Amino acid sequence: MDQKTRVTREGIRLYAPDDFAGMRAAGRLAADILDRIIPMVQPGVTTGEIDAAIEDMVNEAGATSATIGYKGYKHASCISINHVVCHGIPSDKKLKDGDILNIDVTVIVDGWYGDTSRMFVAGKLPRKAERLIDVTHEALMRGIETARPGNTFGDIGFAIQSFVEKNRMAVVRDFCGHGLGQVFHAPPNVLHYGRPGTGPVLQEGMFFTIEPMVNLGRPETKVLADDWTAVTRDKSLSAQFEHSIGITADGCEVFTLSPADRFHPTYG
């Protein structure tokens, strides 16, 4: 850590203005890969085939997958279908018509981490799944709108939680967003629920993800025997969207915007 590095009392690193360029490059690549994978998400395609295509794209870009080798993980993405909340492992499982899935990709470009995930649909989107996806997407956007200097992480969590619960859905509490930059995971933990005015105060130079997971049913999850895959305990559908952002002097910058404007599966 160089002499210019600043860290808050909560251990949150404050990056310099010049560091935003590195995050833009990493975030754009991760988002572009998810744009390019859209045509593959069809009934009959396996999640393993999608992951192999993602790994090829990472390698072709001269970047590195942050997940391959991370705590023994062997894939370039996590692909979570229907009631899988997060950390779904790519396999020979074929997508079926009406499946919804979250694809999560993290790349390293010149030492900077770009981390994003979004929802995809195989075939025809069921109405109840469409509503879940819309609410989850809007919850993320409301969290991002709250991310500006002087607000707190509790304000972000409250913006997400209050909107989700108003729509009679549940925010997952077992997983959260995280700091990143030149490391994959760092302080702070970014909770997607909370009380206004609580938690660390947002400051210019903070880099972190906001990645709410929302369930149609109850919020409880369980991790399967593979030690990765998290599912809803009540088998209800789950959705997630994730952006990496940096706090600026008067708001925030989203590093992982979709170059094709296809972050939401039914927009654009």
C-alpha cells in the first residue's frame, strides 16, 4: 500500500481520482462479456457451455478471471438458476424454457477488479419471474441513487429493503456487497437492508459493489453440500443484479454499465 493510500477508521480504502480509470476498464470488460453472452442463453444450452464461452472471452481480452482458483473454484462465472440465490456452479445442466438465471463475472484488468452480475432469461419469461426481476433491478437502482458522499451504508440498505418489502418480496440477508479495487473482496460489507443514518459514512474514493438478492418467498437461504451453491430454503425464485461503483465528489460512478444497454434482460 503506497504512502498516498488513505483508509477510514472502518478499514475502507479511499482510492485516488486516477484510480477510477482502472476500474472503468475492468468494469467495462466484465459488462461487455455479459452483453456478448446474451445470444447463448437459450433452452437446451448448458451452463457449462456458457461458462466456457465466458472464459474464452476473458482470455481473448488478455485479462484474468478472478474466480478461477479463488478458494478452489474452477470456473470463470457463477450461474444461478431459478431458486439458486448465488454461487451456482456451471455444469452440464441444460437450460429449460422459462428459466431465469443470474450470471456473475469478475475479471482482473491491469490489477483492477471488475465485478458485475445480471439476470438472463431462457425462452419465454414467466410473469411472476418478470415482476421479481423488475423489482430487484429497481432496488439496485435505488441503492445506487443513494450512494453519494455524506450518506451512509445504512441509507443504501434501507433504500433497497424498503422498496423490496413494499412489493412483498424479501431481501436476502446471508450475502452482501463488498469493497473492491485492486483486491477482490475488502471492507466494507455492503448490506442490502438497514436503517437510515447507520453504518460508515460514504466518502469520495470508496469502491464497492451493490448486489441485492431478492426472493419471491422468504429471505432464508442454505448452502448445498458443494459448499458454494446457495438456494432459497422455501424453493422460491430468487433474482440478483450487481454493479461496481465508485463514490465521486457529488455522487457515484457506475463502472459496470452495459455497453449495449442490455443490463436488464427485457430492456433495450
